[in-house]
Amino acid sequence: GTRGGRPPTFDPALYRRRNVVERCIGRLKQWRGIATRYDKLARNYQAALTLVSTLLWINT
């Protein structure tokens, strides 16, 4: 509503997109280095994230 909190209506299309994003994040977290962020530098973490995302996309 206007004061924050839950939206007053249920939007199935928005929920479907959110569900896809949450499932993708769950699959990314199966990779230990991504879930715990072992990398000290942001560019190394971004590279690992890109690599894992590409592998997940290819295997889908």
C-alpha cells in the first residue's frame, strides 16, 4: 500500500519473473566460490560470476 509493506494486489507476471530470478540465484549459490565470495577483488568475483552464469546458461 501507500505506507509500504505488501502490495495490495497480486501480480502473477511480476511474481513469475521474481521466481525465475530467485531460482537463478539459488543455482548460482551452489557454486561454493560464489556463495562465500572467496575472491578479494571485485573483478575476480565478477569474472567467476560471469563464468558460472555462462555454464548454467549453456547447460540449460
